[in-house]
Amino acid sequence: MGAVHEAEGHALRILYASFCYLPSLGGGEIQLHGTARRLRERGHAPRVVYQWNRPVQDWTANATVAGDPPAEDVFEGVPVARLGFSRPRRWAMAPWVSLYRRHGPSAPFASRRIAGLLARDFARAAGEPQIVHAVRIGQEFLARTALSFARARGLPFVLTRLFHPPGSNPLHHAYDTLAREADAVVAMTSYERDLLVESRGVDPAKVHVLGVAPVLVPQYDAEAFRTRHGLGGPYVLFLGRKAPHKGYQALLAAAPHVWERHPDVHFVFVGPAGRRSEEAFAAHRDPRILDVGAVDEGDKAAALAGCELLCVPSTEESFGTVYVEAWSFGKPVVAGRIPSVATVVDDGRTGLLSSPEPGELAERIGWLLDHPALARAVGEAGREEGERHYTWKRIVDRTEALYRSLL
């Protein structure tokens, strides 16, 4: 491999390629930025190339045919470059984007053509990295381009798959090919590692479980959050994008069952709107249901600090960073009973797992509300788990060690 060998302790030039980046809010974007920022604090030189940084419903069309102009910036100390395309380039992309979105047998060919059309702009924005790391947020075009860029220059290529079983877009199976071709693959959990090896054909020696860490600000005001939103009593918190797989609709349906025993409990939903989420809330009109929408990091921490428990019953999740964030405040969690989350949340010890069935979900929430002392013990067990396994020092140490091993 033609990468420059660096002595231990020397600064690393790392190029991240991500379809989306902050301030677009998502767990992948937040973790990527947290890692890049802390690597920079250690003296390394991370750089991010991305295509989109705003809430988006149609990833493919927004970031290609209707994309924003190119831009260079520094986001909280991290140099970032947004790809943007001329009108002729967009016209050239348009038919391939249309073919890709049909989800037919020609979609992989269309994906490669789109990636090829990104190549020149990507190379111009990339700088002179020593290692290339693509993070799967959205479609695979940019990751394909990053792999081609790395191979043409003899650089190591790392892929973070962010696997969301079982209901991911079938087009994302293109990431399986990228994972097999990568020099290293970052898995979020041991479940994802085993899945990549056993059913995706990835070399086990390439797969590294690095974990995640909570992203929370130290300054927040839980009482001000309560006052501002009229929350005089206990509340159950949902924190995340209002997408169907996150389980917000299941929690809405469970609320009336919880009120049978706990009529004073509010349900607070914090996070960006999803497709048709406004209609879902309109169908569950009750003053005890509060849709706050997207908030800043201070209000996010305040919402976690003030809640009785966190409930995000996801049916698809690569890890579930929000559970670790709740643990930072000693809060018990109710999470989705899916394999990836079950490797993070130990059912009955650091949280409770549930299906999205409203009756079961209400029973799990009700048990924590009925037994406050035991709920506190579950939250404290989660806090200890987070402090033991999910800290930024551990994550960045592992990431840095991985990069050095590839060089």
C-alpha cells in the first residue's frame, strides 16, 4: 500500500466522506463530528467532505440534482467542504438519479455513474489525506467516490457501515460490496460485526467494534425547560427524528394505556419532524402530549435531565446513542427489542426492551413508573455501563489506533 508511514505520535491527515453533516441532526452526523473534533484537539488534521447539511426528505435528489452550491467552512474547528455542482453537471446526473430511484436491476449501474460524476469535485475538495474514512449516512454515491479516490492514490479506506437491520433500503446493500472492498470496517456493535462476517462476507480481521459516546453539553437548565413547556409533573421523553422506525407512533399509541394508571404523566417528543409526523400528532390530540420539535444541545440535555425515563422503541438501529446519553443522567430507558440494541441495553439491568406493540410498551413504561426506586437503580446501572464502556477517550483512542495500524 502506498500510504506514507507515520511514526507513532505524528499527526494524521484524515479525510471523512459523509453524505450528510452537521447542522443536519442525526446520530451518525453527531458521532462523526464528535470524533473529528476530538481528533483535532489531539493535534490531528481531520477534514470532512459532504453533500448535504439540512433536514432532507429525498436524500438522492436533494444532494445531487437540487443540491446547494459548493462551500468551504470550519465547523467547530473542523474544516469541512460541501460538494456542489454546476447546472450542466446536475443535468448529467438527473437521468442516472431517476434510474437509481426506481430501485430496479439497473440501480447499481446508475449508482456507479453518479459516483463517477462526483469524482472530480470530490478530488478537488479532498486535500492531501493519508487515510480516507467514509461514513454511511444516506446513499452510497459519495462512499463509492471516496473508495475510488483512495485506491487511485494508494491510501487506506475505512468504512463505517451504520447498519440498520432489518428494514434498510434495499439499495443500501451496495454498502455490503463497499465493506468487502474496504481495508477496515467499523461496526457499532458485536451483533453488527457478526452479521458483516457471517452473512455479508466481510473478512473478520477487517472488522473493528469502536462503539459510540454521548454528545451532551455541560450547561443546561432542566427547570427552565419544564417551565417553558408547562411540565409541572413527570414526563416520558422520546428523543430522535420522528421517523416510523424510531417508534414515535408506537409511543403515541401506548400513551392512553399508560394514562389508565398514571393520568398525570406527559409524553414529550423532542427531535426533527419526519415525513407525515405532523399528521400523526394531529390524530393524538391531548394536552399531555407535547411535540417540541428540534432543539439545541442545551435543551436536549435539559429534556434528558428532567424526564422520568427515556422511551425510544426503535425497530431499526445501528446502536442507539440516545440510550447512552440518557444513562449519562442516570435515567432508565425503554428501548426496542432488536438484536443491535440488545447488545447495548441489558434487558432488566440497564433498561427494558419492548416490541412496538402499544400494550407491551405501556406495560414496560408503567412498570418503571410504578417502581421509582427500581427505576433509579436501572438508571444508575446504565450510568455505570456508560462510564465503563462508552466514553470519548475510549472511542477516540480506538479510532486513532485503527488509523495507525492501517498506515
